[in-house]
Amino acid sequence: METITLQYDAMNQEAQSLIQLIEESGLFLILKDDVPNDLTIKAINEAKEGKTFKAKKVQDMINYLIS
């Protein structure tokens, strides 16, 4: 699946109509800034549960990411 980001002038009626057409088509998964996706929700929950890694040095972080 490919991801694209659209930026448009919300005051432009033609742009609003085009975005509405895209949303109503049902062909695309729409991710909005004000609605977190599943990955973001999972990360928030893990942080609340204390399932985080705190590196004291950059090398510690790199080693953690590699493993």
C-alpha cells in the first residue's frame, strides 16, 4: 500500500469538493491529523504501560534499534 499526503487551502471550494469526492469514493483509507491510527494508539498505550526504552546515550539507542 502506498501513502500520500495532501495539503490544500481549506478555503478553496474546488479543493474541498475534490477532497470530499475522494473521501466519499470509499477507495482510499483516510488518515486525519485529529484521529490517531492503530499504530499511534498502540504506541500511546505502550507508553502509558511503561513499555518504553530510555537510552542514556545515542549508541544505546542504536544498539536497541538494531537488536
